[in-house]
Amino acid sequence: MTPLHDPPRFPRGFRCASRHVGLKASGLDLSLFASDVPATAAALFTRNHFPGAPIILGRERIRAGRLQAVVVNAKVSNVATGEEGVEHARRMGRAAALELGVAPELVLVSSTGVIGRRLPIEKIEAGLVGMADELGEDPRLGAEGIMTTDRVPKAFSMEVGGATLTVVGKGAGMIAPNLATMLVYFFTDAEVPAPELDALLREAARDSFQLLSVDTDTSTSDTVAILANGHAGRVDAADFLHGLRELSVRMAEAIGRDGEGATKLLRAQVTGAATAEEARLVARALVESPLIKTMAFGADPNVGRILMAVGKCVDCRIVPERVGARLQGLEVVRGGAAFPFDEPQLRSLLAGDPVDIEVELGVGSAEARAFGCDLTEGYIRENASYASS
Amino acid sequence: MTPLHDPPRFPRGFRCASRHVGLKASGLDLSLFASDVPATAAALFTRNHFPGAPIILGRERIRAGRLQAVVVNAKVSNVATGEEGVEHARRMGRAAALELGVAPELVLVSSTGVIGRRLPIEKIEAGLVGMADELGEDPRLGAEGIMTTDRVPKAFSMEVGGATLTVVGKGAGMIAPNLATMLVYFFTDAEVPAPELDALLREAARDSFQLLSVDTDTSTSDTVAILANGHAGRVDAADFLHGLRELSVRMAEAIGRDGEGATKLLRAQVTGAATAEEARLVARALVESPLIKTMAFGADPNVGRILMAVGKCVDCRIVPERVGARLQGLEVVRGGAAFPFDEPQLRSLLAGDPVDIEVELGVGSAEARAFGCDLTEGYIRENASYASS
């Protein structure tokens, strides 16, 4: 693994600011990220049929492949708000553009929080005034301003070739592939043309965010974007993709571990699948199974649930006698049947974080790794009263 | 709705008995159901790739379309137990056949409980001795002997034409379509040839058990079977199907309401879909969404989650502007956007049981109804330590 910067930092030319503008009762609720020059850009958005207003606007803006700033609010997602919602998203982008002195079409807008509530646009417009003077060098501050049910701000950075790559994200619940209830922004000073950036982003997301599931619910606000301002010049494309992949996995793991109510990261590695798609399906079935998630939480070695979850992928090519599995490195299934293991040892290993499940299907050579978290009473408590909290 | 018998009763010629044979620490754990003459029969089994040993045996036995008895144990599912498991299932069937004086191939065997543990076959064989003398008229006793995490025994009966139709079932967790962690047995004195019985059972299951989900996890033991001993002679096929459908829905609802940790039944009715398959997909997405399930538990009207769940069916034809939704009969979505509702009123309606969600897609005329339950801390508690409990 490439070493991460500690603390994380921005690539040359990128800065951010965060404020409390009155959307949450207390705490930061608005973040602004900006480059000193226009950057090439690419983005992926949710496939949910009810995209939020910022997604509708974002799809329009990303077509040109150029962005200079990102403005994000927490607490209200501006989803299912009709024409007025789209107008509010435009106003939010315009206010950020005015404050930064950049063209409105270079601003990507995101909102995250409760669905179906009117965006308090007046508070956001008023709150943005003067924020340009507060732009600073710490990406963790920007991460803090976009948190909803997240417990920790999520920002990481590393060197890729001669350039820096930084990622800032949020996400804790309503997270399932295509994409997840998450907002993730990459910033780099590498020089990468927009079409290439788009291809690299899709490639990196495929093995990270697209295989991340906290609760199988696909949000209406998901956004993964990357801005490249070119200050560090061209970098080797393979190096860059390698770094982008590493940082994507790092962020996917951070979001999984911070899943609503979660106490640990859950990872499922599937090997020997007939196709990559089948490897992904089985890996997702494992991290999404409520019975496996509760087993991870309870550290209770009910290994039959692994076979159950593999077996429920009824459309995948699975030959029971060839299936083997390991839990925290310990062999628990051989030839499709339960394999005797040292129960106290496994129980103690399961108490750790992360919980790793490895399944070998023995029918081909494709593999995939999916990310999730355990399922606890905390998820119930947070979500039984989220709208009113 | 056709009135149910109260208390439920068996059709002519069917009886059952239940005993504690030492599989559970206490409580009934073995049930025997028998007809006085051979019956025509049909059955559906799990599609999980790791079927339990009783499923392997059951598939073989149901081919002839004839059964006279069903023997079921709780606590150990005899799944992932290899060749020895299949031999144990055969021995269990033979012991029941010997006790009843019927041919072994006329006995259907089921086991439910923890996966990957050896079946204590000696206890079952010893426990069956003398059970024939205890056969009685109350189907609730048979239902009680097959409970695992179920809180209530599930048995219903009604008249269909001039015959009686009785259903006995269990199921609470690891329940998802194809089929569900459930065992359901129908008994009737109607005379129905086996191939016709098979077609009717599939038809009735399609709109009930195949649309029932407690936790999206598909069990390795699921069985739905029907035995028809003919004592009441031929009945009208349409009447019979109507009754079979009603009783299937009744049992699916009972299993949903008794879902692990659940406090209420959750139902989703989808209308105006492009195809029946899409209607089923959307209805399932609604009852399977953890965020909708926790909303039902918390009685917290976060209606945006309904749009989220409909919208995450990315492969269905959904036109946002045409989508409308009602929650407990109250309109909450119109034209794809949140529709103002009386919040205290909805909150109070949501505190009830069942919670009903109706979604009109407005793109076709197909419809479906799915069944599930709320998600509570109780589900976590039960499943974080099931193997060791």
C-alpha cells in the first residue's frame, strides 16, 4: 500500500472552508472546496430513479468536463422537491460562484440529508458570504462540514507519481452499489484530460464504491467526483490509476467502518468465480446478508450462514462440493460442508475489526472484494427516528 | 375473505402429534403429521445452492406425487452435513414410517434450525417410538413442535368447496423469496390429482410465499408441501385455488408479523407497473428496505424513503412524475414529489399494525403485493448470538 499523508493535505491549488449556517441545530453543515484555476473533471452519480435536484444539475454540468469548485450542504438532501428544488440547487451554485469569483457552470452542487424537505436556500446563500476568505489547507475541515450520521470526518491523501491525490467523503447509511449514500470528491494537481479522468474514475469505483454496501438501500444523492487542476503536470496513467484505486478502497473501507451503528468493517473476498460479475454478486451477497452482519457484530461463529449467503445467489454457477471458505483466516468450510474449527479461537478472532470472509468457488478464475459493516442495535436506533432527529 | 375456523382443525383423516425429544433444552421439538390413507402431494423447495439433506431427500420423494406423513424436527437443520446428513434424513423418515406403519417413501422429512451441525438422529429415532398413539386433532400442537425463533405457533384452516384446507407453518428469520426459511404444510381432504396439486401450489405460492421477506436471506431448508387425501371427493378447482391463495397469504402474513424481532407486519402494494415481474421487484424492494423497515418500527414518517426504495429498482420502468404513494392510506407522494401530509396523524397511523404502503407507478396495469416486517433491536439481539443460544 502507498503510504498516506498524515495529516492528509490538499494538492497544490486546492483549498476548502466549512461553516455552520443553521441547517443543523449545531455543528458544521456547509463546505466549499475550490481550485485556484479551472480543473478537468469527471463524476459518477446515483442510478436511483429519483435523483436529487443537485444530481440533475450535476449531470448537466459535468458534460463539459470542467469544474473549479464544489459546494455541499448537510442535513437536507433537496430530493423529491420538484422544480423548486432544481432552482434551489442552481441558486446554491450561483451563490458559491459569486463568492469565489468563478463561472457558475464550474461549480458542482451536492446536498445530503433528509429526503422530501425544502432546502433552506436563504440560509445557504447568506452563509456562503465571506467564505472565500476562510479557505484553508486542511481537507479534514471540508470533510467535517458534509457529515450527516457519520461519526468521523473522512479525508485521505497520498502521492501519485509526482502529483498529490486527495479524497474527501461522507457516508454512513442508505449505502448500496450504484452508488451508495455517499459523497466523495477527489482532488489532484495531476494534469489529466477529462475523458481520461472519467474512464479512470469509473475503473477505480468499480472495485470500491460499487462494491460497498451498508444497508442495500441506494441513495438518491450519491456523487463521486474528481477535479484535476494540472499544477503538477502529466503523471504516468498506470501510477495514477493505481493510486486512485488505493484511495478509493481506503475511502470505501472508511465509509463501511463508519456505517450507521456499525462497530466494524466487513470484507468479503470471492475467488474462483466463473465470471467477474458472478464474483461481485456473491461478494455483495455476503456483505449484505443481515445474518452475516449480525454474526460479525455478535462475534458468534455461525459459519453455516456463509454457505447460506453464497447459496442464495441462485443465478450464479456454484458447485457446492467445490466451495471452501475462511473466516478471519481460519478454514471453516471445505468441499461445501462445515469444516471443524477451534470455536474459542474463532470467537476471539471474530471480536476483531475488520471481519474478513474469504470464499473460493472453484469454478473459474474471476474474483472480487466487497465492503460492508456489521449490523447492530445502533442502526435501528438511528433509523427508527431519523426524520425527526 | 373466507372465514377461518376458530380454532383451526384438520381435514378428515389428518392428525398430528408433537414431543420434546431432547433437541432443544426444553419445549416441543419434533412433530409428526399423518393421513390415514396415502394422499396425492406436491412440494416446493428452496432454490439455495446448499439445500439441506431433507431437501435432497424430499425432491426425490415428491416425484411420485404421493405422501402419507410429514416428520419435522426443530433446532438442527441438517444442512451442510454431507453424505452422513442425507443418511440421517433417511433414517428419520424410516423411523417415522415404522412408527406409523406406512411405506418410507411416503414420508416427507424436514429439519429446521442451526446450519452445519450433526443431526442427533438417535434422539429422534428414540423419540418417535410411541408417537402414533398420541396422534390428535389439533393442528396447533403440530405447529408448536416445529417452532425455532417463532413466538407463536401458526395454523389456520377454512372450508374450500365441500372440503377442508388446513395449513401449518413456521418461519421467522432467514426468510426471503425462493422461498424463505420456512416450513409450510397444507393438508386437505379434497381429491386433487398430484400434477394439478403441483400447479395450484405454485400459483398460490407466487403471490404469497414468493413475495415474503423478513431479512432477504434465503434459507437452505425451505419447504412448502401439500397433501390431499381425497376423503371429501372432488371440489371445484377455482374454489380450491381461491382458498389455497387466501390461506397462503394468511400464512405469509403470519410469518411476516412473527419475523425475528418484529413488532408488526409490513405490506407493500404496487399497482400500475409495466409488467408483473417489475411490480414484484418494486414491492419486494419496499418491504426489504432496512430504512423503510426501521421507519415502520419507529413510526417516524420519513416518506422520502419510499421514493428511494422505488427508485433503486434501476432496471424497472419508472417515470418519476407519474409515481404516487400512500402510507397507511394517507397520500404522501404525488407526481414523484413529496406531498404535504398531516404529520401527527401519519405518526399515529404508523404506530399501528400492519403498516401498508401503496405505490402507483402509472406506467402499466400490472400489480403485486409483498409481505415483510419492521426491523428492530430484537432482530439484532436474536441473530448476534443464535448459534450459541
